[in-house]
Amino acid sequence: MDSTAKTEIAKLQEENALKADLISISSHQLRTSLSAIKWVMKMILDKDVGPLTTEQEGLLKKASDSNERMIALVNDLLNLNHAQDIVSGYTFEPVQLVDLIESVLFEFTSETKKRNIEILFLKPDTHPGSISADKVKLRVVLQNLVENAIKYSKDGGKVFLSLASNDGKLKLSVKDNGIGIPEDVQPQIFKKFYRAPNAEKWQTVGSGLGLFMVKKIIERHNGKIWFESTENEGTTFYIELPLAPTPTVA
């Protein structure tokens, strides 16, 4: 390959990276605004700020449905953007998983309160050590797993997270008591664009990219992911990641 071709390839790669960043930043800003609108409309529909006429309630429900469709579209844009980037562009650094988990859980505070879902994080008694990870992409993993656990739980349900270290590895579990995954479709659950039939009925919006991305990101971190599930009883996802070597003191 001559120098001109290499220069052109490098230029295209740079342009693609800039476009991806622009999509990501814009989508996140849109989602933040749309989520704020969503919760304000929900408060009004729940009559937290006073009664509504039948006509007002009908109009607000239509607006709320349109807003939900917009949120789903923005989520698809973000998911597609992440899906194109999951095989490259990793920046590894020491990451404290406990801190990252707590940060992600805080993001879902409003939703869990509205649906009366309790999240319990069972932290290890002693500091588990750090892992070498891309913090941004690992956050995507945690967001997807926690969001799914909440999304497919019934109102008033519980979500349990536990973290433990053993044999140089960190093991994280995310457990819910929601709709579960039918046994006959479990082998397909990590496939691109796949959604289980009961998940589609329970929550009609979704791209089917979340778990596909999660698996690719975990594998890129030399880890593994698996799950156990019983339909109508719940699902537990497990992640295992290697601990970063402990620095030796000279």
C-alpha cells in the first residue's frame, strides 16, 4: 500500500471517528432532554400536580407515546454507534468496579422510584481490587444489564447485584425476578438484533443490540458472560473479569 492510500485511509478513519463522536454526543443530549420530558409528563398523567380533564389526559397520553418513540429512536442511534465501535478504540486503565457500579445505579434512581423497584447492591466485605478496562465501554455493559433487569421486572420487584473476587477474577451478577427468558430461545439471546418473544410483548420498543454489544465488550476485556433464567421467574446474568495484577513494591 502506497503512502497516498495510507493517508486517505487515515483521513477516512478520522472523519468516521468524528462523525461517531458527534452522533454519540448529540444522542446523549437528546436522550437527557427527552427523559426529562418523559418524567414531567408522567407526573402530570399520574395526577401528582392536580386533576386532569378526560381530553387533557388523552392528549398527554398521545404526547407521551410520541416521546417514548423518540427515546427509542435515540437509543437505537446510540446502540448502533456503539455497535460499530465495540471492536476497536479501547483505552484500558485501572477501574474500580464498585465505584462504577454505584455510579450507574444512581442513573436509574428516578425510574426505580416511579416503578417501586428496589435495587440491592451486595458489595464485598473487603476491597476487591481493580481491573484493567475501558471505563466508557464497561459502563455501557453495566447500563444495559441494569436497564434490562429493571425493564423486564414487574412494578414492585427487586433487582440484586453482587460482586465478589476469587482466583484472580471479579465476578458480578445482576439478578431480577421478572419475566425471564424462555428456554427454547436462550441460545439466541446474544445474537445481533435478537429479542425474545416475551420481551417484545412486555416492552415493544428495543433494537436487540444491547446484549450483543455487552458480550463483545466483555470478550474484548478477556472476560466471559453467561446467564441462568426461568420464564416468569427471573434472570441472572454473570460477568467474570480478570483482576489487574497487584503492583510489586521494590
